[in-house]
Amino acid sequence: MGRRRRDRGVRDGVDAEAIYGIHPVREALRAGRRQPRRLHVRAGPGRPELAEIITAARSVGIPVEEVSDEALTRSLTPGASHQGVALEAGALPEVALSDLVGAGSEPRTLVALDGVEDPQNLGAIIRVAEAAGVDGLILTRRRSPPLSPAVARASAGAVEWITVARVPNLARALTELKTQGFWVFGADPGGELDLFGLPDRVVAGDRAVVLGAEGRGLRPAVCQTLDYRVKIPTIGRVASLNVSAAAAVLLFELWRRTQRSQIGNSARTAVPLDENPSGSGC
């Protein structure tokens, strides 16, 4: 019989998860958004970062238990790279969409994912989004993975810092954002608008960036909500990027343009452009 998977915590705590790896555990302790229960560390000498994590845990009263490397490995999902540490803690909280609308400073940036189901891709996108100063992430209740330990590991702990709202219908959520003054950009290799050629006035306000699953792209109902379909120009022979790489290019370009532009956030009004942003292609 194979080893039992224990995604829900080293001690099978109710509603507990075993966050593993130095970066995810350290960020979970720093962010303080989970309810920590117990820290498990590999017995014997370890990396200097482990001593820092143990000190941080004890400073806030979290019990620390030394276990053998074998016991720690057995307690986690097969293949988990724990680096000698795991934190038993409650799940990350999620918020309502309305809580994201007023969060952060203007111009606000939200990322919405349409059918990105792979935890590794989700974690990589979260890592990019947090680094680019994104104010929140929108996931769907179906066709989106939970904020699991695997996502925490793939994000190098960035998931501990980003606010997530999960919605039943993405198209309706994007429509609601538009009523709140957000521009909605969809990443689409067939889009009419070049990311690097977007006018400053278009990127000056609050915006939501929508990314679709690799291969399938954005669903038609989601495409119909978009203000602009934006493409990332490429000069190589491969015309598409991994979804997390596309997220990095899009989000850091928006951040760069925000820093450069002195245009304040304005009410959502029609912006005349020569291109036809609502054309087919999604």
C-alpha cells in the first residue's frame, strides 16, 4: 500500500493545512493571515533560515516540534519538497468581490483567471502578481484550484500576501467591476491592441487583467465583457507564452506605465481608438 496523502495537516487537524518549504512557511508567519497551530522542523542541524523560522514561531507562541526527516516526509503529500519545515495552520481566508473593489490605492489592478486549473500555474501567477503590486486576484468557484499547500509552494509564499475573491460567474463579476469604473483587459494573442502601444489614457484608471487557460484561452462569455483584447507582440518563432509568463509581461508593463503616467484616475468613459477592440478572435 502506498503512503497516505495528508494534504490537510501533519496531525490531520480539522480544517488545517500543512504548508511546507522555507519560503512558504516564512511568509505565512510574516503575513499572519492564517491561524497557526504547530511548527514541525527536521531534528538536527539545518539551514540558517530554519533557526529564523523557529524563532519567529516561538515569539508568537506557536508550538515547535522536532521530528525526523522520514516522519516529516511521510506526513506530507508524496513528492513534497519540505526543506525541513512544515507549518500546520488554518486555510487562507478569501473575501467577497466587493472587498477587492475598494482595496489598494488608485489606479487599482486586479487579476482574474478564467479556467487556469493547474496549481503550479496558479502559484506562478500569484508570485508575479504580488511582485507587480496587484491589489487582488479573482478566481472562479469552479475550474480554479484551491489555495493549497502546492499553490503556496509554487508561489514561494506570495499567496500569503495577496487577497483572493472567488466568484460563481466570472463574466458577471467582470461586468460588476465595469460598473465600478474598472477597465477590463483580456490577454489574447489575437487581440487588436498591442500591449506596448496602449495609450496612456487607457491604462490610467482602475483595471482588471483577465488571463485564460493555456490552449483554451478565454471563454466567449468572458470575451463579451472585455473592453480591450490585448496582445503581447513577439519576435521569435513561437508566438505564444506560458500564462504565468504572459502575466509577468502584462502586469509589469502596466506597472511601468502607471509610474510614468501622471494622469489621475478618471471616471470610466468611452476612449476613441482607431482599432476595434470588440472584434472577433477570443
